[in-house]
Amino acid sequence: MKMFFSEIRSAVLVTLMLAVVCCGLYPLVVFGIGQVLFHDKANGSLLLDAKGTIHGSRLLGQLFTGDKYFHSRPSAAGAGYDATSSGGSNLGPTSRKLHDSIAQNVTDYRSQNGLATNIPVPADAVTASASGLDPHISPENAELQVDRIAKVRSMTQEEIRRLISQNTDAPDLGFLGDSGVNVLTLNLALDAAASSTAEKPVAQSP
């Protein structure tokens, strides 16, 4: 009996020790390392303006429909870019619904951007990603939207292409995947450029 209680005591002590280490110390150490070395990523890669207003995360896409903004790729996550319903449409290549949806997206995309019917449309402009939350579009997709945005914002295409370049993420490690244009950061940069232009004082005639 004495040996039995000794074994019970040892098991309880080991359980308590592992609980303290694995459920307390280890999470605290990992949390501390994340906050010190990867503060931005550990807190969701949030995008804030000068006033501290959060506009979203650079890791999650958002829906943009205004003519003055770059449009994100379609999303099948809930009503669109719903982080609580992340996922694709799960429609197969033989699905008539998928075929009709893509055909309508192609028509809408060409109409929105003033493209001729013989201009190829990038796949990411008319199909949803597997997560429905992809924050990027292809450089080709962004390029086809430049003319529309330049006209609406009264900016030169060169100015807009410079912002596209500044908000394009290279492939991971330089070779994994493709380059992608972050739509949220790009649209925020467009607004910032418009704001700085509006704040410039008008030169007075001597």
C-alpha cells in the first residue's frame, strides 16, 4: 500500500510539473519570442494609418468595388472575404454553375476595365482562390486595371505602376510561387497619394 501511494504521488507531481512547463512556461516563452522578434506578424500583420485606425491585415483580402480602387479576385468565402467562412466554391471543372460564373466574371471584368473582347483575362481575375481570402492579384491583373484607375483618380499610369511595383510581393524565398500584388496595401497607397496631393499648397502668383 505504501508503494502504491508513492507511485500515485510521483505521477501527480510529474503531471503538475508538465502542466506548469507545457501549459505555462512554454507558451509564455513562445509568446515572448514572437512579440520581440516577430511583433508585426505575431499580431496579425495589421495595417494602421497615421491615426492608428486599423484597415485590415495584409494577409487577408477584402472586397473592393469602387472604380478608383484595384479590385480583388473573386471570393467564395461566405458573402465574400468572410474569414469565418474561409473556403472555395468546391465546384468541379464539369460544373455548369462554375462555367456560367466564370463567363459572367469575364464579361464584368472586361466591362469594368474597358477591355476589348479579344483581350485575354487573367485567371485570378475571374476565379476564386481555395481560401477565398487571398490578398493578392497577379501583376497582369493589376496592369489591366491601371487605365481605369488613372482616369478616375486623374493620375498618370506611370504613377500607378510605381505604386504597383512598391506593393508587389516577390515569391517566397525568391522562387516559391509567383509574384503577387497586395490589393489592400496598394489601395491604401493610392489613397495616401491622393491625400498628399490634396494637401499640397497651391502656388501663389508673384
